[in-house]
Amino acid sequence: MTKRTRKNFSSGFKAKVALEAIQGVKTLNEIGQEFGVHPVQVGKWKKELQEQASSLFEAKRGPKPVEPAADPEKLYTEIGRLKVELDWLKKKSGLSL
């Protein structure tokens, strides 16, 4: 007896199959046979695509919001760490100011 492994389909493949199902030219059974997927799965992908299609257009286009340069607290932490590292390197090398 052989153990069957679960098939993993890429999101691009799922979208392709779902769009084919939405077009309505072929039945779900025909699409399933063509792509090697169970017709119930084709129906689920079709339904999921239809439900999530409206969310594609919700985000407004335009320039991306500018992030603040960086959190000032992170910058001060980085400066402190670098200063300690520099002092340690000066001490180890024998340089003194």
C-alpha cells in the first residue's frame, strides 16, 4: 500500500483555475479534469476568488506612505552601541584621545 502525498498548488495555479471557472465556458467537472483537480476544489477556489475580489480594489493607489526616517529611540540605541564598541576598540588598540 502506497501513501498518497498531499498536492500543493501555487496561488497562481489556483487563480488560473478559479478564473477559468468564473468564465463559465466549461463546467466544473471539465475544468477539474483539464487541470487535474477535484471539481469541489475548483468550486471552492472560485467562491474564494469571488469573495476576495472586492478587496483587491479597496487599497487606494498612489505614492506609498513615507515611513518616518526611523524611530528616534532605535537610533539613540544604535548610537550608544556604536560608541561603546568604538571605546572598546580604542582601549584594545592602545589609542587614547
